[in-house]
Amino acid sequence: MEDKDTFYKKLQWQLEDTTQFPSDYLFKFIVPTTDNQVDEVESLFNNNGAVINTKKSKTGKYVSVSIVLNVENATTIIEYYQKAEKIKGIISL
């Protein structure tokens, strides 16, 4: 757990250092197609004016999900990543 806390603190510092908020931010995930993970990712962002694009892998086992969302600050980005990491099999890029 401490490693994740350290990771998110570092990410927040980097975002605050390199990004002028509010700003459009690109979230990228890879999710398996075994359950409803794509729907879970989309529902996480859908009610907030996000632009969501999906692309299936050649084998059809995974889906790449790209989401552009206007965010107010780095904390909001971190919160979305923390919610997304609870989705089974998700990989954050």
C-alpha cells in the first residue's frame, strides 16, 4: 500500500509541476473483455463530459480505452486512477 501512496504522491507532484489546470487530461487503460470491465470504465467517466474511445486488440481479448476529460486539478486525476484500479484486470497507462 505504501508503494501506491508514494506513486500517487509523485504523480500528483509531477502533474502540478507540468500541467496548467483546468486542463484536458488523457486517461488510457487496457482492460480484458472477459467481464464487463469496459462498461465499468466507461461508467466511471461517462457522466462527466468525457470523450471515450475504445479499440479491441487483434485477438479480441483486450480493449484499449482512451478517455479525454477536462479536470480541475491533479487531485481529481489521482481520484479517477484510484477508482479505476479497483476494476478487475485493468492496466493503467
